[in-house]
Amino acid sequence: MPLALFALTLSAFAIGTTEFVIVGLIPTIAGDLGVTLPSAGLLVSLYALSVAIGAPLLTALTGRVPRKTLLIALMALFTIGNLVAWRAPSYESLVVARILTGLAHGVFFSVGSIIATTLVPKEKSASAIATMFSGMTVAFVAGIPLGTFIGQHFGWRATFLVVALFGFVAMLGALLFMPNNLPHKRPAPLAQQARVIVHPRLLLVYAMTAVGYGGSLIAFTFMAPILEQITGFTPSQVSMVLVAYGVSVAAGNVWGGKLADAQGPVKALKRIFLLLAAVLLVFTFTSHNAWLAVLTMLAWGAVAFGNVPGLQVYVVKQAQQFAPQATDVASGFNIAAFNLGVAGGSSLGGAIVAHLGLGHTPWIAAVVTLLAFGLTAWSGSLDRRAGLAERTAEAVAVTH
């Protein structure tokens, strides 16, 4: 692995840890700062909102900044945000800290996805993105349990201090190992960049991302209560199952990247979405048996995150064709789509639990994932038509 790619992966690990670790600290934060649990829960929602807004908007505004300089600045902002959280005297200041780190998160993954593809041969671009995103999966497996442990034993503030140290090390990695001459196209005017919001072919990819990534969240958001109330696991057993799930996610991320490299993003995504829908449907029935539930969850983890590299590579390829001077911004909107999928999937899951019950979330998640398969097949069909039309036009030009 190139050292520059390792620096990106380390940054992704730090960012992934700070995004998710707060879930395990919400009760402690609520008690310490004297706020309600719903108010503490807003620290998660506001972070996701900052990512969704910051990813496309700040990516466009920083389009002229050299890529290495931008990466260093983003990790500096991330580190400062976590230091503010460490010393936050009030709930309001902690909200500010979460917004700062969320803004850094959005731009980092927008720009980092593009940079990762420039560090390896073109045929390995999806694997490079998968490697960078593996930092997020490692955070899920190791960083989040570690951060929760630190918070429970040394106070929630200590967790943010440790994450700030991760961010500082990642910033040094970018400073030392990232090439100074990273490829960087001159950005188009902001008005022209804004067209990526409404371009039909890019909107289709954003929809694929939001629906395909968010569909799984319908059930995963309520995985702990499903495993406790339906499967019959204890809370400590649920924690062990989720760690195993995280390991499977990490493997699936790498597998998904290699599949997208070998078969192209559309074909890989169609297979992944079909597999994911099948696993979710099966889990509807296996969730009633402990061993079968664990085996199904391992399969779920292997495909649940496998779509990320393909989706990110695909949006970059489409942007290079339809908005070549705004690829970073298109990547940013795709990062926003991931977060909108998380918000939408978890909200839909909550409504299903409230009106139908926990046991209905997996099969409905499967149906939504099949919708993502349909969107992907449609986009692939449009690609083939465009390619056929282009070849026909070239043939006509040659004959004349």
C-alpha cells in the first residue's frame, strides 16, 4: 500500500471513530451536561447533517485549493473540533464541535475518494477507494469499542482527546507522505459546478447510493433490539455479535472493491444488491435462531459495505463524462447521499418498528435494496445505450 494511501486510511479511521463513538456515550454525555437523551441524540443527527451539507458545498468552495494543502487543513479542522469537544463546557459548545468535525468529514471523503484513485493504476481505483474506506470499517470494529471503553472508564471527554490525537497523527501522515503534485483539475465556475445537482444521470447515481446504502439501515439501526428481543441474546452477547459483524464488514469492503475493479461498478453493484436483498430476506426467518442469526449476520456484513467502493467509483466515472470539471463536487454529493440514506433508512426503520414491529424491518429492507438494484440496472442500461449511440455516430463519421 502506498504510504499516501495509508495516510488517507488513517484519516478515515479517525473520522469514522468520531462519527460513531458518540452513540455509546450519549447516556453519559446527557447526564454530565444535564440534557435529555433526545437532545444528546441530536449530536448524531447534527453531525450527519453537517456532513450532508458540507460535503458538496465546501468541496465546491475549496476547489482551487491544492489537494495536499486541503487534506492537511481538513485534518487540522477535524483535530481542532475534537479538542473543542474535549474541553466543551456546555452542550452548545459540544454541538459546535460536532458541526466542525462533520464539515471536515464531508469534504475529506469527497476529495479523498478522488485522490485515492490517483495513487494507484487506473484498473485498481475501486480497490484504492475500498482501502481508504477500510479505515471506517476498522473504526467500526476497533475504534468505536475502544472509544466507548475510554469514555466509560475515564470520562467521555477523554474519548475526544484520543480521537484528536488520531487526527493529529493523520495530519502528520498527510504532511509527510502525500505527494505535493497531486493531480488537480482547474475547477469550473460555481454556477457550472452546481449543475451536478440537477444532471439526470448523476441524480440517478445519488439515488442508487441513498437507496442502496440506506436500505440496509432500516434493519441495522435496530439490530441490537432484534438480537435481544427476537433472537434472545443478552446485551453482552449482542456486543460480541456486532464486533464479528464489523470484521465481516471490513472483509466485504475489500471484496466489494476488488469486484468493482474486475467487473466494473454497475455489474458489481447489481450482484451486491441482489445478494444483500437475499441475505436480508433470509434474516427475517433466521433471526429466531441464535446460530442461524449469527451466520446470516456474517453474510450480511460481507455484502452490506461492499457497495461503497463501487458507488463512489461509479459517481466519479459518471461525473468525468457529464461534468468533468466538477468531479470533486459530484463525489461530495454522493457522500451526502450516503448520509441521507442513513437518515432516511433509520427513520423508515423507526416507523416500521412503531407500526409493524421489529421483525418486519429485515424483509422491508430487502425490498428497498431491490429498488436499488433496479436503479442500478436502469443506469447500466442508459450507459449501454449511450455507448451504442456514440459508436454509431463514430461509424457514420468514418463513412463520410
